[in-house]
Amino acid sequence: MEKEQLQERITIVESKREYLLRLLEKPNLGTLRVDVNQALEELDDLIAEFKRTFPDQE
């Protein structure tokens, strides 16, 4: 996979993160809140790893 393709996909992933943050604001999540938090942590790890691997992409 090309570096540019990875950058495009990371941009998409970053936009999905915003959706998860909005979802966390909903009071009726119940136990799903744990899954949303886990997804956010994993997305943050993925984004951080990409930025460590390609620091010039910020």
C-alpha cells in the first residue's frame, strides 16, 4: 500500500473518531459505553502509531 493511500485512510479513521466522541455524549448507551471507549482507545493508538511511523504527515 502506498504512503498516500495510508494517509487517506487515516484521515477517514480520524473522522470516524469524532462520531464516536459524539456517541459517548448520549446518556442511553448503557454497557455499549465500554465498547465505544475501547474503540476510541484503539483508534487513538492507530493514529499515534501512524504519526510515529510517518512524522512528516501531520
